[in-house]
Amino acid sequence: MRMTPAEIKAYLKRIGIADVQPPTLDYLTQLHRAHVSTISWQTIDIVAGRPTPIDLHECVRLMLSNRSGYCFHLNGAFGVLLHSLGYRVFWHRAGVQPPGQEPRINSFHLGLTVSLTNEQQQAQRYIIDVGLGDMPYEPLPLQIGTYEQGPLRYQVVNSDVAEGGWRLVHDPNASFVGVDYDPDELENLEEFKPKHEFYSRSPESPWMKLLLVRHRHATGSNELRGCIWTRRDSKAIEKTELRTKTQWLEVLGDVFQEHLVSYSQLEREELWKRVWTYHEEWKKANMK
């Protein structure tokens, strides 16, 4: 899929990029920073009971409608944008490792890489990921090493669960341990649709009762977990409980740029009630 010039212009405007440039590493870095700073990762629509499909046209439509989504939507749409701008983009099966679990590649995460030619006319791959909750702020070279971005440190190592694959090791204080990527290149997102169906509709999905919104910026990150807003920078981690609908909607809009533009006033009220109920249940469970 390729976007039209008008769609490219609208997408770039959404993330605050003024013009189209040749497909260089500098421009890729600029696009990546702008995307993760402007468009949050979120489970809002899943919690609200109105999940969005993950076909590429729908992913792009979300971005052009001032909405967002989670990994399939975000990496899906960003991959289309990069492809339309002239980058060589590749899809990969991937799997996120939560704390206490083993590394795996289960297609519950959509991975991206981009191939660029350097000044020596050698191809160099970069890990692109605008679809992780507390994602990297910039592209990471697909090269063994340690990379610091703001208060977070990442490592790229060989994967132990995919021959020829790679692993992104997250910061020790992050929400997950790492991500493993399969080196095989996929032609479409068909393999991920059953996973999206599980994540967005199954009672067993971890996102059905957990409203989670996250985004990165140059010096740290923000997270809204239910009604707990967490701000992180190089000096401290600060948590605030949002106890009113007004507070909660203000943080959603002002901090995460999630203005719920497609939600009616009644739907916003119902969403707030649902999230507050889950928050109260969470507090009771953690007080035992």
C-alpha cells in the first residue's frame, strides 16, 4: 500500500513535520521522534469495547483522524508512511517478554526494520518501533550494542528464540524485559489478525480491563494506567492519581493528545465510569 501525496502531507502534519524530504537516516530519525512524541500507544478503544481493525487502510485512517492505537495500528501505519516516502520497509513477527515470563516470538507484536544505504554504499538495517508502550525514541541500529536515549538504555543482542533473529533488551526499569524479532520478512499483516482478535475481544486479553496510554519524549516518558499518571525523566518518577473525570480527560488530551474525537459525550462518560470501576477494583486487590 502507498499513501497519496495528500495523505502523506496530512500524516506529516499530524506529527508536526513540515515537509517531505529524501529517505535519509536523519529524516527517519526526525520522523520517529515526532511519531512517538505525538501519537500515543493506547488500549482505550479496547477497554471501550470498540476496537479498530488492523488492515493497513484502517491503520492509516486512524492516524489521519487524530486517533491512535497499539502496536499493529501504529507500526502498521508508520510502515506505510515510510514506504510511501521511499524507504525500504520490512515487517517482522515479534514477541514481547513481560517480567517473569520467557522470551518468545508469538506474533503478538509487529516489528519493523528499515534498510538504508550509507556513504560507503553498504546497506544498514535499523530497528523501527513506534508501537511499543515505552518505545525507543529514535531508530536503533540493527547491530549488537548498547544505546542510551534519554533516561532509558536499550541493548540489541542476538535472539535465543529465533535463528538469525535479534532481541531488543529494554531498560531494567521499563514495563517489559525485551522483544524478540524473527528475521523473516512478511508481505502483509494477515498473520497478526487472529492475535488482534484475541487482544481486542477475548475475556483473557490483558487489555480488556486495563486502560493504558503511553508515549515517549526526548527526556523521558508518560504513562496513564487506569487512573494513575506516571511521569518519568532522568531525575525521578512521579505518580499522580486522577480522581475526577475532568482531571482524567485533561491529562488524556493535554499530555497524550488523546482527545477522544470520535467519542460522544455519553461515550466519554461511560468510558470514565468503566475505567474508574476497574481502578477501584485494582486498588482493593493491591491493598490485600
